[in-house]
Amino acid sequence: MITLYGVPSSRAFRTIWMLEELGLSYTNIPTHYANGDTKKPEYLAINPNGHIPALVDDGAVYWESMAINLYLAKKYDKGLLPKSLPGECHAIQWSVWAMTEVENPMIDALLHRMFLPADQRDPKVADAGVAKLQGPFGVLDKQLAGNKYLLGDQYTVADVNLASVLAWGNFIGIDLAKYPNLQRWLGECTARPAAQKATALAMS
Ligand SMILES: N[C@@H](CCC(=O)N[C@@H](CS)C(=O)NCC(=O)O)C(=O)O
């Protein structure tokens, strides 16, 4: 029995993508970040940080989106987490990298180009976010030059975790023309049925 807390149009998008990759059945409680849901005592009892997503599986609670996906990939083994220690570490490495190098500037761009009400948007913040992303984009483009996926020939949780952060860029038209390997990889990842399902739920 798996319960996922969090509206799909949030970081819960990543978890939905992974649950769909694994073909798992789950209940989604649409806890919202913007209406006070995440600060209610009953939700804080699940995630004391007051953030979504959170996942309950077999009675145990998990939070932090990347950790949840790494957990799911390992527990419901469909080959999405490499079996070798270096492979597992590389999956963790790219997941942490998505959070530390990509997520914040991406969120700045997303908020100030799309999510905030028009009168609260600052194009300079959005542009600075996009400028900051150029470094990580270059790193990724090189990594993907000789690799079909992040860790090599095989699609893994590392691809889900990173592509699900980068997919936000598609909503605000971030131009990847200078990064053809990255563009090709992101297109392949986001075309997967699991990604399409998560996107449809996020948009609904
Ligand atoms: N590092 C956390 C961040 C979670 C997070 O900040 N989620 C946002 C929604 S996308 C949230 O819950 N915001 C509500 C709030 O901070 O009050 C993760 O990846 O799970």
C-alpha cells in the first residue's frame, strides 16, 4: 500500500514519474503547498518540514523527493538502480547534483516566468536563473555526448531525478539549442509514458 502526499504540480511530479516507471499502484493525496495543507498538524505529523512530497509505504514514511525515488528504485527493482556500488553512487551523485546545481536557478526562472502573478515577476531574476543554468547545462551536454543516458546505456533513477527537474524548463521555453546531447536526452526522457502521465496529471 503506497500513499503519495502532494499535488502533481509540485515536486511530487518526480515521485509520480517514478511510481509510473515502476508500474506501481498508489493513492495520491493532493496535499497543496499553497493553501496551508502542508502546515496542518496532521500533515506535519507525516513530514515535519511541511513540504511535499512525502510517501508512506508499508507504514514507513519517506520525504525528500530524490531520496524517495532512490528508495522506490531499489525496493521495487526494475533495473532502475545499478547493482554495483559505483553505479549506485553515481545515481545518488546526479540526484544530489540536480538539487544543488540545477534546482534553485530553475525555480527562479520558473517562478519569475510562469508561476508568480504577473505583477510579482522580475525578469532579471528569471534571466539570472537561466544564465546560471548554462554551467550545469554544459556539464550535462558533455556527460551525454558519449552516453545514451546519464550512467551509460541504461535508463536509471538518475535520469528520472534529473530530467524531472529539467523538464520544468520546457514549460518556460528554456533554449537548449547549444546543448544538442542534453536536448536529445531530455526529449527521450520526457517522451516516456511515465513522464507523459506525470505531466498530464501536473497540468490537469
Ligand atoms: N527538498 C525537498 C523540497 C520540497 C519542497 O520544498 N516542496 C514544496 C512544493 S514543490 C513545498 O512543499 N512547499 C511548501 C512550503 O515550503 O511551505 C524535496 O525535494 O522533496
